Amino acid sequence: MKKTLLSAAIGAAVLGFASAASAATLDNVKSKGFVQCGVNTGLAGFAAPDSAGNWTGFDVDYCKAVAAAIFGDATKVKYTPTTAQSRFTALQSGEVDLLARNTTWTISRDTALGLNFRYVNYYDGQGFMVPKSLNVKSALELSGAAVCVQSGTTTELNLADYFKANNLQYNPVVFEKLEEVNAAYQAGRCDVYTTDQSGLYAIRLGLSNPDEHVILPEIISKEPLGPAVRQGDDQWFDIVMWAGYALVQAEEFGITQANVDEMKNSTNPDIRRFLGVEKDTKIGTDLGLTNEWAYNIVKGVGNYAEVFERNIGQNTPLKIERGLNALWTKGGLQYAPPIR
């Protein structure tokens, strides 16, 4: 999901806040005893509460990884549901410590909004979903269609650009809240639903008859999704980003939640350094954490593959293939810089 650029006045205020907020976020997090994580209001596979209020999902596990790195306990997280409209304000204001909410990394968000991105936890792209009954095989057949879209998002801009570039007409059916868009599509108020393709897979699960809807093959944008933090605190930025890279590196090393204790006995110095058992390592302390920060992440949530497969992979209702999110060694884009 994507949000358009805020006004220049708000952007300037945000940059001022970011500069003023250079105090150590890590100290504040440790003081309160948990990470406050901004997540989706409810997107299957990515972030959703169960009937008891327990949050699970791909982005939720990322929040848990950050907590594990800091506290050695993946449960020390509190979740703040945020809409597409409210997510950036929640981060800018300090209501949340980090945002892990299917959020696209763009230059305007890095600059005018005063946010920092670096790690991409899911490579995505905008797509289209339609009822099978329309017998549509391609987005190029959608001229004249009514299209459900969430307001205040760059999804709207991508949609307009795509239809204009292909000389197609459409009627936008716009709502602020995700739940409103879902309800409108379910009720037949529009012919097409557009958002990030990963979101379409999740949204389709919540429809009364999921098998009666298809996701079209076209991907019309680049949507590198990942966590964001406020500018002005490099230490916190490093912790949040390297927590993600640790998940990827653990997969590449073959370290899993089940074998991480055994892997401490490895003779590979890179693995020993990663897990904090090499005597000369200072990686964790340089982050402001213990040298077992990466061990704690894997012990708490597993590696990237485990997080992916547990929440959105082939053995889940979403059945999403790794695709671009496979390791770089397997034809994908997931790649961790050297952790040494």
C-alpha cells in the first residue's frame, strides 16, 4: 500500500521533528520495555489479530525480530494498527517506534516525509483483481471499468498513469479505509480491485467466495516494501534495518530456529561471528546490543524463509511463491550485506 506526498508545510514540520528527535530511540524502547510497532489494521498473512487479540503475520514477525534483537525476547512488542492515511503521522509523531506496514520505499518518503528506509522485506508490484464472471484475462481489457482503490495513495497515481498510457477509460471508486474498499468490491460496486499484488492475495481470502475472483497477470509498478523509521537516530535506523538483514543472512547460512543452538558449534568464523560466539566480535555491541543479537532473532522467529513460509508461503492459504523474494543465490533479490 502506498501514500502520496504530504503537503510542503507538513513535510517541513516533519523534517524539523526528525532533527529534534535525534535522542536515542533505543534508550526509550529499553526504558518502556517493548517496541511499539505500526502495522496494518488487518491484512491476512501480513498483520492481523486473532479473536484473542494476538497479532500474527509476515510484518508482525519483523517487529518480533527487532524485539528479539534488543531484549532477547520476541514477545516484547505492542502493535498499533494504522491506516494508509494515518501510518506516517503515527511514525512522525513518535506514536510508534517503527513502521512495518506493507509500505513502499520511495524518494519522497525518504526526503520530504523525513523517514528512513533501507531494507526491503518484500518486493512487490501493483496488480488487479476481478470477478471470474467478467471473463477478463488482461488489464488491457478493463477500459470503462469501475475500479476500487484506496484514497490518498500512490496506487491512485499508478492506476491513472497506467490507464492513460494505454488509452483506457475507467471510473475510480475511492474510499479512505481498506475495509471500505473491500466491502465495496464484495458488494459489486466496482468491477476491479487494485492494490499491491500481495495485498490482493490476502484480500481475496476474505471474500465470501474467493475462488470466484482472479488476479490478473499485469504488474504495473515497482513496490519495494519494507520497514521505516524517523530520520535523526542512526543507531535505531541501523538496528531496525540490520534485524532484517540478519533474517536473510541466517537463511543463506542455513541457520534455522531449530538448529541455531547447534550452529553455535560451527567452525565457520562467519557463522560464529554472526551468532556472537567468535571471541573478537563486536558487531552486537557496536549496534548498542549484545553480541547474541542475531542469535536471538533466529531463536525468536527463525530465518527469512521460515518467516515467509509460515505466513504467506505455499503451505498457507495465500500460497505466494518466493519469486523475487528468493535469495540472490536462487534467482531472487534478497541479499544481505556482509555482517562482519
